[in-house]
Amino acid sequence: MPRRIDPSTDRAAAAVLLGCTPNQVGYCARCQGLTRRYGPTAQVVCAACRAAEAAPSADGSSS
């Protein structure tokens, strides 16, 4: 499961983890962690939040 990138992480370091440039790094709309927020392959929601949304809940339902 993808991990949230803490917002206190240096943008250059986050960019390396995300595979983008530092000016493409921004805040996740849900958890405020860092994500590739700008550019051609931008994601408004980070990978950790997308994975949590897609994972089945404890009661077996998808939401």
C-alpha cells in the first residue's frame, strides 16, 4: 500500500519519490500529504488516499 508523504518533507525529496519536478509537488486534497499535484500527470488525491479508497473496508463493503 502506498504511504503518505508528510507535508513537512522537502519538496525536492518528495519530487524524487514521486518521479516529478519540485514545482509539480502540491498538497493532497484529502490528507494534505504531498502528491504530484501539477503537470500533465497530476493527481489531486495522493496515492495513499486512492489506495485506501479502493481497499475493501473491514465489513467487506467497498465504501
